[in-house]
Amino acid sequence: MEKEILIDKLKEVVKPYVQDEQAFKNLTEETDFINDLKVNSANLIDIILDIEDVFDIEIDNESMEQMLNVKKAVEIIQAKMV
């Protein structure tokens, strides 16, 4: 899956949990879910569960702990989809 399409799908998953709309509008690969988008840690777990459903993948705990920004989330999703 192309990175741009993957990021668009990821944005759809993240949107309901975002507390900072301006940061969401300016989302880049460097955007941090907690610091930039103000997603709390409980909602970050919900995002990861939603990602598993949307992309039909399973994310292990080690990968889950690394999914703190868009770039890392994209890398992990791409690796799991292979």
C-alpha cells in the first residue's frame, strides 16, 4: 500500500481521538500522537486496536510501545502488512 494512502487511512483512525484540531490539520510524518495531537495514553491504545481492525494486522506489545508518532506507526503497519 502506498504511504500516502496509508497515512490517509491512519488519519481517519486517529481523528476521533484528537484533542488539537490545528495540529491534526498540519499532520506530518513527524507528528507525535501524545505531544502534538494531545491524544491521551488510553486513547492511544484504542487507536492501535482500530489500526489492527482497519489494516487487518496484529500489533505486538513491543511494536505498540514504539507507535508514538505517525512515521513509526506507518513503518510498523507497512512491516505487518507484508
